[in-house]
Amino acid sequence: MTAPQPSGAAVLPRMLLLGFVAAIAVGGWIATCVLWRYQDAMREIGLLATRRFEAPTLIVLGSGGAYENPARFGPALAVGVGEHVVLVDAGRGVAEGLRRARIPVSQPGAVLLSSLLPENAVGLDDLATARFRDRRAKPLRVIGPPGTRALVRALSEAHAGAIAVLAAELGLPREGAAFEAEEIAEEWTGGAGDLVLRAAPLGGGPFPALAWRLDAAERSVAVVSTAFASERTAALARGAKALVAGAVLSEAVSVALEAGVPDSARIEREAALLLSLDDAARIAARAGVGRLVLVRLQPPPLFHFQFERAAAEGYAGEVVVAEDGDEIEL
């Protein structure tokens, strides 16, 4: 026998029910997408909670160098332990780098400058004006070589008028955009929260430069970005868990010179200001560090293995070609 077919009157309620269920499903999917986008937006612009680091951690906020590079922010590192964060250099994009790392711009208590080259300090005013809008911010401590006080004084004066207007209109404390500068002309030891800071002046170059070491909970990292006085860098880094170094691949410079690349003489002179990859590897080996972290690489790395292989010729430890956003537990 043929099964009786449902009448049109019976089918209609079923279709209405199915349509209602489908509408709920679509509405739920849209609401979920809106919620996801809202959460993304809050991560991009919302107020961040203070970040806590259970172990001393190195965060690469920017792994680039002096030249613009959309794939890499300018030179900037963060070292965090507990709720204390210290920056080493503040290159272009440092505020965005902190946001990506989920660190409020108000959280870093100090910036350590390896030199006063623009690539290291161009983000200071960006950082200060971003901190100004966060009511938690206090004056930013900036520690660097001679000339640091003049630099931050000039930055403060440049923005003083706008900051005064905004402070009055928005009811924000002006000290959030202020600096407290310290200059280092000889070997120096200080502190920032749970971090012990050490600096070694690197003489012999055309401008003042410092190598830095940060220690916490028996773990430490040393940072160097110039080729000057490498023996002092090795002494400062001795026994550290990691050495972060800016370096140049000398063979790439040689190829550029041989090929007659335009302005190759300037490329050669710039390379002389940076550690060669060979020298960075030798310093890491002499210091006995467990890990060599490479940043500011010239030329910017297309393939990591080129730099890893070159460094491995003079260093037996782990070699890391850093990318923006890398987090390395010390």
C-alpha cells in the first residue's frame, strides 16, 4: 500500500518550524562572529591587564634594524619577571609590539638604550604619548649613554604643548608622558623591580654605546648591538643564559661589493658598526652562553638556515634567528 502523503496543512507547520530553527542557527552564528570580532577589537584597542611572567622571559618586540621593514618592527626587546618589565631599546613600532605581546604600555618601568642612534630611540616619544593615555602610567625611566638627558628633554619639550592641552581636556595626569633620564659613562649596576641591571660602556667606536645584562632569579640575558669592545661584551655576558646580538652576514656584504650594488661603500661602512655574525658567535662561545639570539640582521634573513649555519661554525650552542613576537623563557 502507498503511504498516505501529508496534507499541505501538515507540511506548512513543519516548514515554519524548520525555518525558525534555521533562523536561530544563522542568528547564533552571526552573534558568535560579532562576539569574536569584538574580542579581537578589545585585544587591539582595549585596556590590557598587567601581564605576569612566571619565569624570566625575553620577548622580541621588534627584530628589525635601521631600515623600514613591514615584516619587522624596529629594535626593541622586553624582559619580564613577575609583573616587572624592562625594555632594551625602543625602535619604531614599540607600542604596537607591546600590544601584540599583551603587555600594557604603562607596565615597562624602564628603557635601557644601547646607543642613541635613531633606530634605538625613535619609539620613545611614541611610547610616552601612548602611556600618557593610560592612567596607570608613571614617568618612564630611560637609562642610556651620555646624551640621554638631552634626548629625553628635547622629546618632552617637543610634546609639552599638546600634552598640556590633552591633560586639561581629558583629565589625564601629565606625569604619564614624562621621562626620568639617567646617563651611564662607566660600568654600572642598578635595579628595576626584580631585575638586576648591569651596563658596560663599549669604547672605540664613533659614538657612545652600551652592552646590557639583565639578571633575575639566577637567569640572565645580555644584549649587544655594536661591534665595539667585544671583549667587554664577552666579559659582561659570561655565564648568561642567552646573548642577544645584532649582526651582519659578512659574505652578503662581500657579494654586494663585488656586484657593484649602488652605494655599496655606505653598506660596507654600516656593516663595520655591527658585529659580524662570526664575531657574535665567537663572543657567545667565549662567554659560555647557552643560546645566541640574532636580531637586527643585515641583510634581513630570507632563510634562517643561512644565519644559523654561519653562526654554528664558531658556536656550539643553540642559535635563534628571532622574529617579532618571539618569547623565550630564560
